[in-house]
Amino acid sequence: MREYAFFTNFPTPQKVDMFNALSDRLGGRVKFFFYAKEVEKRKGWEQVLGGARFRYEILKSSVRRLYFGGDENYVFLPTGIPELVKFRKIVVSGGLGPFELFLSLKAQSLGVPYVVWSGAPSLLLGGWWGVPYRIPLRFFIFSGAETVVAATSMAAKHSKRLGAKKVVIAHTTFDMSRFWYEREHTSSTPKLLFVGRLIPRKRVEDLFRAMAGSDLSLTIVGDGPHRSYLEASSERLGLGKQVSFRGWVPYEDLKEIYRKHDILVLPARWEVFGFVVVEAAASGVVPVVSSEVGAKDLLPERLVFPIGNAEAMRRILFELKDPNLRNRILESVKVRLRDATPQSWAKTFAEALEKS
């Protein structure tokens, strides 16, 4: 029986969990093709892929780095691809850029059906500068797909607007056992946490404004080109020692950091999913997110604030000073997380692939 080819730009610990589950579900009849190893911020592929039970190949690619308004963007152009006609179907995923368009058009010309795995929440994904070319590009990718497997409700709506004929939602997830931690919140002065790249679209300064004049403290884990600006901004807003910059830490150290904090805040302008939200909740930390974070699907509405609204964020943070409220919310969130497993993701994805 012919197998499937799954193209995606780079591995992450979460993808490895999901891809292991999909390979198991399909009896090994899928091969994964990764590209963009040359991107500096994606170092450590060998370590990430150390836990892979699936078959994979790393494609050589040419990488172009684009830098607009402080945000990082990349275009990947693999220098060679396998013969697509060997496969029953292929999966197109990644940044939905030129290479993904090439794959989808090549598949159509050869009569090979393809499925799209997309977390793209809007045309702004990748920066405002590329909106004019993304409209026709994504239309061709989505409209020609047999099925679009969307990572979130935002991604599902976006793909439907741009021509997708059939859309199913399979929430992005991973094996949460490495983070799972039961705890009892008792403090009325919660410790805040931000984890992520320090770039403008993360909107960390909105969090500073929400904290101004309060007794809340914040730890920032991560690094990036926006760090020096944010350090100056925290001083300018009078936060002083209330904000601590930890810099980059190894992924395996994150679980201990989560357990020392009470509330994770992700105020991003857009976030395809936001794995840190799930990691934090599994670790006993209450996540508070903007309305443009994909992982909001797994949270109650009271933890979601309108993008850019620092006052609304502040109200939520002050409500969450009540440790009993935090405990009740975490209990309900963890119920949802127990159903968001790599196996459930793989089941939905396999059904999309195996349907004739």
C-alpha cells in the first residue's frame, strides 16, 4: 500500500510527539520531510529528533531572512524534493509561502491529492508587508486541497475565507506528561511569567502597562532583538525590580520555571498556537492570553482579553489575585487538556488522509 509524504519546515519537541502518534496510527506508512535547518534560531535539530520513532529526511534548502519592523521572517527554498508520484497523498504545511505553493501546484499537476496542515490565523502571519502576495498564494494552496486540517478555530476560519472546501480542526498538542504538575495556589500576590521570543509581535510592553502601579512581579524567559528596548521600557514605566529578564533557557528547564510562577501572560499580536499556554496550564499555571492566540480554544473566555487592551488584561490579572479562583480555573482547564492528546490529533489527521 502506498504511503504518505508529510512536508513541514522544522521539527519541535511538540511536533515529534504528534508525528510519533501519527506514524503509529498509520502503521508507519508516512515519511516526514523537514527543511529550513539552516535557520540559526532552530539549532538543536539532532536533539529534538532524538525521540523520533517516525521515518524522516532533512531536505537541504536555501534560506532568506527578512526583517521588518523588528519581527523575524524567513523564506525557505529547498533545493530538491522527492518524487511526489510515489505517494498516495502528501501533506503541505509550514509557512504557507513560495515552497508550499510550489508543492501544492506540483501535486495538482501530477494528480496527487494533498492535505494542508495549517495554523495560519490571518494574512498578517509573517508581517504586514506580505499581505498582497499572500492572498492569491494561500487561495491557490487552500482551494486545491482535498482537506485542510486546522490547528485552531482561528486557522479554520482563515482557510475557509480563502477557498478551503473542507476543513477539520485538530488542535495542536503534545505529550503533556513531562509538564503535568498538581499544585494548590495560596498566594494573593501572584508571580507573572512570560515565555517566548522578544520581538514586537509578542507585545510584552502591553503587559508592562497592565502591571504599572501594581505590586505584581514578572519574570521574562526568552531572548531576541527587542530585549534592550523592553529593558528600557520597563524602567521607563517605573517597574524597576518588578521585572526580571532571565534570557534563553534550555527547553528541559522550563517545567521548573513554570512551577515557580502563578500566571503566564501571552499578549501577542498573533500566535499560531502558543505551546507555552498548554505547558503552563499543565504545570499548574493559569494562562492569560490575547484574543489572537490560537490556544485560546482550550481556555475559558474569562482568561482572554482583546488584543492590545492593557486595561482589560489588568482587570483579569487583578481578579486572579484570588488563589481560590486560580485553583477553580485550573481544574476546568486541565479537564480540557486531558482530551487534547497527540493520539486524538493523530486520529483526526489519519482520517483526513485515509479518506478516498
